[in-house]
Amino acid sequence: MFSVQGDYLYSLTVKNKCQCSAQNRDFKDMFLRKELLHYYKAEAKVMRKIAIILIVLMFIGIGFLSGCVTEADTDGDGYSDKVDAFPNDPTEWKDSDSDGHGDNSDAFPNNSTEWKDTDGDGYGDNSDKFPDDSNLHYFIRIFDSNIVESDPKWNISSGEIKRYTWQVTSDCKYVTVIVDAGKMVNGTQYQAFADEVNISIRNPEKTIENNYGQFQRITVTTENWGEWTLSVKNNANFEIVAIVSIYVAK
């Protein structure tokens, strides 16, 4: 009896120990799984945060590259102040020739000396001697004893005739001649009267007289191309001093 009971108790003890060991292992496995689950959850949170940060950074980068993130544009013309040559003018943003006039209103965006062409003839107002006349652009000084030392005043004795000849070509549009005649009386100069001088211009077409010496914009035509001659005759009994200016407009 004792032996059988002892074997039973031993068997029961061993069985209990085995059951306890199995339970312990199950508990350890469960604890380990919980720990791993907690670890993975924590790791997943970190990864989500990292992913969110990366996505935000990616969109910011895309924004900069695509222009979604813009710089200041004070005048709202679509050009940021950094690149806008006229940040306070919505009608202008570029000045290619740096003349202070925007390309949109600059008639000569690549010429810093010009920006306006009033008569639309292709010549800028700054260099166009006739900014309101599209047929004329500049003039050539043929003779000017008023401002050029090489063209002296004409001192004309009584009865003497002074002449000046020049060529007028097909590219000329107008000829302007001004003769300011003065008389010397006892060492003092006075304006000469019209009957004291005889002033005329002869060209291949005709002869034009004007004793007051004002020949403004004589039109050049095919009939008067060629040699032109200005003549100033002193009809007075005293010396005449004439200041002569001859210009050809083209």
C-alpha cells in the first residue's frame, strides 16, 4: 500500500511540476509577446513620426521647386521683389538696359541712351533732332559761322557779294538757311535793313530771295537735287557783317 501510494504521490508531484513548468513557460511566452508587442508599437509610433516628418519635408521641397512657396511680391505682378526691377510697379518688372525705364514701356529696351520715340520713326527722342516729325531724324551742319570757329563771320564791304556753295543729295529732306546781317556804323553794329542787303539761294530748280535771311525748311525734291548757292550782297554804303547758318535735315 505504502509503495503504491508513494508512487502515486511521486507521480502526482512530477506531474504538478511539469504542469507548473509548462505554465511558467506559457507565462514567459505571453510576457515576451507583450513586451515585443509593446516594443513594436513604440517602434511603429516612431516610424510614423519619421514618415510624417519626411512627407512634410517632401511637400515643402516640392512647394519650393514648383513655386507654391513664393517670396514677397509687393506689386502683385507675379514677379517676386528679388527679381522685379520695379517692385512697386505692377506694369514693369524688367529693365534690360538698366536705363531706369521698364522694358514694357521702353521703346528701346536694349539701348540705355534711348527709351522714347514720340513720332514712331525708329529714332529715339534723345538723338532725334525732330522728335515730333517722323519724316525727319537729324540734321547736318553745312555751315555755321555763329558757333563754329572754322566758319568765320562774313565781313562784306559795300557792293561786295559773298557766296557759299554746297551739294544737296537725294537723302536730304529740308534745307534751312539763316542769315543774320548787321551793319557796322562808326564801330557800332546795328541790324541791317532789308534794303541794305540782298540775300538769295539758287538751286537747280529756282532762285529764292529773302532779304531778311530766313529760309526755313526749304523742301528738297528731285528737281532741286544738286548744287545750292547762298549769296549775300551788301547794298549799303558801310560794311555788313553776316552770321550764316546752313543745315540739311535728313
